[in-house]
Amino acid sequence: MPLFPDRVRPLAATLAGSLLLLATSTGALVSSNLPTVTCPMPLSLVLLYFLGIPRAVVVFIPSLAYCAWCYPAFRAAVVPWRRTAATFVVALMGSVLVFAFGWGYGVEFEGRGYTLSVGVISAALGSVSLALLLLSRKSPSATLSVIANLLLFGWIFTYAFPYLGELP
């Protein structure tokens, strides 16, 4: 018997998660012109904005990516665990590299408090994401799969890759 029974329709949960990601990415990118702890200006979205894509389009990218990723949940199926685990490993390695190479710039341009706070939040979100990922393997359910992927995408598009450096 799964830990989280599929009482919640996976389609509704996926769409609700998509709206939550939209709100999060809007707040992370639009609410300030400078990175702050509550608005880390994720590198994945900032680079798209710097390439000339309007902010109004960029803020929809996490939601669209999440819906495409969780497509199996639209049919009440579990999102493939191996695919999600591989994405977590790639995101973790990328996040470690961003913090390793950007730490000095973050401290110089945003301050030690910002850089440390964003690092701690990223580590916490990554840890909880890993815990949910492992739990979804032990007790597979479409609802738990959607929740684990929502947290993973939330981490990737907010604190996993914060902008650490001087803004142009």
C-alpha cells in the first residue's frame, strides 16, 4: 500500500504545481532588479532574459517545463523515477559548480549574507527534494511523484542556480 494514496487527481496536482511554479518564477525574476534572498534571480531564467526573451515569456518556462516533464501524470501514471533521479544528479552537480565557481563573485557583489543564505536554502531544498525522490522510489504513487518533481523543479528554477555576480 503506497504511503500517499492517489486520492488527488494527478492532472489537478500537476496543474496546481505548474501554477505554483509560475508564481515562484515570477517572484524570483520580476520582483526586484537586484538579487535578494527572496528573489535570487535564478541563472536559468536570467540568462534567457539577457538573451532578449521578454520577462513575460521567461516566467512561464518553469511551468511549461514542469508540465512537459510530468506528462505521464496526466494519465495518472508515475513519472519515471530514473529520469527524475538523473535530473536530480545533474542539477546537484550543476548547483555545486555554480556555488563553487560563483561564491567569490556572490560575496563580492551581493554580500556574504546573501550568498550564504541562498546556499543554505539551496542545500535544504536539494536535501528535501532528494528525500522525496527516495520516498517516491520506495512507495511509488502518481501523487507523490508529482510532488517530488514539483519540489525538484522548484529548486532548479529558484535556488539551485542563483545569479552570483555583477548584473550588466
